[in-house]
Amino acid sequence: MEAYDLYLRSLANVYSSELDRNGAGLSLIKRAISLEPGNATYLASGVMLLMQRGVFGWKLPDADDNRKLCSNYIERALSNGQGDATVVGMCGNALLQYLREYDRGFELIRRAVSINPNNLEVVATAGVANLLCGSLDDAVTYFQRAERLSPNGVDSHWNLTGLAHIEMVRGNYEQALIWAGKSMAANAYYGPCFWMLIAANAQLGRMEEARRHLASLLTISPEVTVASIRAGQAAKLPERIEPILAGLLLAGMPEA
């Protein structure tokens, strides 16, 4: 019961883009794992918290240790939770986004969808996988399906920001702002949503608005730079992130 309580307390921080909350969540889940070392659900939550430390552009002195621990948690979670769609999807997501094992990560996410095609988190993760490494049309399908599975759900900002990202890649900056605005309404503290708001406004020449959003982002991620975001993002298809990075530079985000 103690381990489960620690796990539940950590959940509020799993998708936070605030470093302090991420650290608090990671501390809690590490304690849960120490009590139940083979619990695949706890290990997968630890995987996600560690992944966030890599993909949000935070500069951390223990980055190498985080990657090694994430890899360790992934193998243990997969060993103990092969039939759990959520566990398989989370591990695949971290392999793809954080550890850059693109093919293995994509295959695990595909397997997670086949295990449970109605799992909200798995469907959203499949959207991310296709956005970064696959078909943009399939990414749209998965993100929109996730929204239908849970309209206005607690994690809607993930899907909505993904849809904004797709429109950025396609050069549809006005539509990107629409999706990003909906994401902001769902969660006003999600770093990647700010990237879309800043970049889309900058690409449209709305520099005052872009800089206003940049100032807001810097209050929650004060050390973020274009270089740190580039380093944190999956790079199998670099053209999928470049329009956003270009917009951030236009708005005045420090390059390095």
C-alpha cells in the first residue's frame, strides 16, 4: 500500500513541464520502485519522468545518469509488463523520443496499439510516434481519435499540441495557433505548447505576441534555449522540428 500511495502521488507530475514538479515526481516513484522493484507500472512511470528531463530542453548535470536509469527502467518494465499496452507504449515512447532508438520504439508503440487500440494513452503515443518518425496523416488520425476517446481529458494538451506541431510542419501557422490555443486552455504550463505559440506567431510576423509567449515560457523554463530544445527532440526527421526552431529564433529565444 505504501508503494501504491507513492505512485499515486507521483502521477500529477508525470507530464509536468516544470522541473521542480518533475523532480518531486521522480523522487516519489523511485521510492515506490525501491519497495516493488518488479512493478511494471511504477517502472513505466519512472521512464516517463526521466524522459521528460531529456526532451523539454532542461540543462541538467546528471543527464547521462538519467539516460542510463531510463534505459534500465525500460528493460525491467518490458520484462515484467509485456502484455500491458500502457507499459509497452510508454517504453516505446521513451526509446523513440529520448534514447533515439527509433525503430525499436516505433515497433513497441505499434505493438501497444495492437494490444489495446482503445487505450487513450497508447493512441496519443502513436500520434507522437508518427509525428516524429512516421506519417503525418496517421499522426492526425491518432491525435483526433485520442480526443474522441476523451474529449477535454486531463491530457488533452498533449494531443492538441501534437496537432499544432503538425500544422507547423505543413506551414499552416494560423491553424497551428488554433490548436495551440486549445492546448493552452487545457494546460497553461505545457512547455511544447509555448513553442508552438511562439514559433507560429513569429513565422506570421506577430513579434509582439511571440515575445509575450516567450516571456511566459521563460518563467517556467528559465534556461531553455533553441539548442537545448533541438538536442532534446527526436531527430530521425529533423525537418519536423526545424520550422519551430526557426520561429523560436525569430522571436528572440537564445540560441545557446
